[in-house]
Amino acid sequence: MRDYERLPEGIRNANLPDLLTVAEVAERLRISKMTVYRLIHTEQLPAIRLGRSFRVPAPAVAAIVNSEHPRVGQPPEEPAERPPTA
């Protein structure tokens, strides 16, 4: 019996996203692992921390590839200057 088959019915049928390792994300996006960590730490790429490692939901990687997050990897914009109030 496979480990998957030992899971309770509710968990087996849960619609959970695939989780990718940092190395898998780096390979798919053709960037370095350090860049993936930087994207995670700047909250430009959502991730789940499991112990000492991170897992990234596959849909988040697909969103980057599909340009739903066109600013990934760029520094955040500074807020526009407000006109002085009298």
C-alpha cells in the first residue's frame, strides 16, 4: 500500500495545490535558488514554511509565468508624492 493510500479519505480527496521546493521553482523559472529565496522573503512569491524549508504552491509559480505578477523581482514602487496641504 502506498503512503498516499494510507491517508484519511478527507485528506486524500482534498483539493490541495501541488507544493514545489525552492530548487524546483528555480529550475522551472530558470533563476537561482537565491533569487527564489529573495522573492519569498520580500513576499513577492507566496510560500509555506515546513520546518526549516519552504514550499511554494504551483499556482503561484504559474501566476508569475502567466504575468499576473509583472513586478516580481523589481523593487516596490515608492508612494507618489502628495501635494502639500495648507
